[in-house]
Amino acid sequence: MSNGTESKLINLDGVTLKIDFTKIHHNHEDLLTSRMLPHIWCPGCSLGTNVQALIRGLDMAGLNLDKEVVMISGIGCTGRASGYVEADGFHTTHGRAIPFALGVKLGNPGLHVIVFSGDGDLFAIGGNHFIHAARRKANITVICVNNGTYGLTGGQTSPTTFPNTVTPTTVPSDVVVEQPFNLVDLALGAGAAYVARYTSAHYTILPRIIKEAIRVNEEGYGLAFIDLISGCPALYGKRNGYDAVKMVKNFKEASVEIKPKPDGSHLLRKNTEVLFEKDKGYVRIPVGVFRRPKK
Ligand SMILES: Cc1ncc(C[n+]2csc(CCOP(=O)(O)OP(=O)(O)O)c2C)c(N)n1
Ligand code: SF4
Ligand SMILES: [Mg+2]
């Protein structure tokens, strides 16, 4: 990645590095916004891999980012991504990524509108917008970076935080147990046309999934949703005994590919549910494409 002009001093966990941006290159350099770098994300955060998968997916779909794509994010660590992709975009208010996306799509239905936002943004404050956009068959792609926490504001509980994990706002489980949303189940129930789940460890599969989601919109079937299970090693991970490497290993080991069954049993809640146990982490992550439009 090159910004063509300067070196910058970067502080990484107390170590100061002088980086000459004229000498660093990325193999998708033209798809990233070099003037926005360095990015704000912590070392080891899944967001780097997720954005890499995103731009490879847009590239694989053969889209001209300058003319055909609009990236929309709400507020959060994930929300920054809309500024790092070299396409027009909106880094909108918290929870309002989907209303902005609907406005863009209504204004110019020929554009590919990609919402890339966090679990808190899309399913806490923004949950109402998601379910109605799915119900109305809005032709937008929604990618939820589901790290199970409010990363940007300090690692508080979100609608996908598992019980018995440590956060600054965990309610003791002997008082009340708040169950996390199963985002696949929620999207299926709300009427999304395409529903998939993968993790940040599936970086080779994700671009193809993103391309497929975009095609669903192009063909006018309605909202395409990807639950992208991710890690926040700096806050949620650290408090619960996970570093970045352990998280990725855990994603790989716990993932179970779900094949669609003719009787539809793969859609049953128990078959889509992510299981997480204190001290073990993820014990089962059903991944795959749970719904494709019937052609
Ligand atoms: C109206 C409003 N309420 C609360 C906030 C504070 N806030 C900013 S980001 C955020 C949560 C972000 O969590 P998530 O969407 O999961 O993104 P992440 O940082 O984990 O990627 C909150 C509560 C805000 N900016 N605006
Ligand atoms: S706080 Fe968490 S989600 Fe945010 S950049 Fe750091 S590791 Fe990633
Ligand atoms: Mg989050």
C-alpha cells in the first residue's frame, strides 16, 4: 500500500515503528483507500482479514468499485471499513447503515450497495431496520462482522455476546441469562433471500460467498445476508483468555459445514445455532449457505 508521499511513526503496543508507505504494497492496492491509512484497528483484529475477503469478493464479482459500488457502515470498529474501500461510501450514524443503504438503492437501483457493519450496529440499535429490509426484499448485501461485542466503545455486551463471558457490562448469570441472537435464524425468519455464515478463518471461501450474495441482489431476489463470525482479540478476547491466534484456531476447529437437506432440516434452529462454552470458547459453529433463492 502506498500513499506516495511520506513515512509515518506508528506505535504498536509501546514499540514505535517508522513505516515508509512508499515501499509497502498490497496486491489489491487499487481497491483500498491509501490516504486513510494507517487504519485504526488493533493488531490481530479479524477486521483486516474481513476487509481483505470483502475486496477480493468485489473484485471476483467483476465490479468497478469507482462506478458501481457504494459501501455503507454504521458506527463501530467495523464501521471504519467503508472508508478503507476505494468506492463511494457512507460512514453513517450508529444503527442507521440500512436506512442509508435503502436510500442509495432507491435513488439509483443500478448500484451495488454493500452494508458492512458490526453486530451491535446492525442488531442492537439497528435491529429494526434489518428485519424490515429483509421482509421488504431490499436488494442490498448486508455483511455483519459479528465479534460478539461493542468493540469500539470498550468491549461491552452486544446482542450476540454469549452468557458467562467476561465483559464490562456482563449481567451475572445467576440473576438473568441473556441468550444471544442466532443471526442466521433471525435472517431466515425475517425473509432474507440469501443467508450464509462463515468465520474470519474462512478467508478463501468468503470472496466467493460475497460474490454470490451480490448476484442475488443483481437478480432481484432480495436481501443477501452474511453472518461473519469474527474476533475482537484486544477486548473481548483478552478478557476471556483468547489471543488472536487462539481465536482463529478456535474458529477453524469449531466450524461444521452444513449441507442443505431436501427436507429443510438444515434450517431448524438447533442446526443453525452457534454453541459457546465458558473456558472452551466456540464448540460448534454451523457454517455454509443456509438459503439460496429458488430459481
Ligand atoms: C446513538 C448512539 N448510541 C451509542 C453510540 C456508541 N457506540 C458507538 S459504536 C457502538 C457499538 C459498536 O459495536 P459493533 O457495531 O458491534 O461494532 P464493533 O466495534 O464491534 O466492530 C456504540 C454503542 C453511538 N455512537 N451512537
Ligand atoms: S477493539 Fe476489538 S474489534 Fe475493535 S479494532 Fe480492536 S480488536 Fe478489533
Ligand atoms: Mg461488534
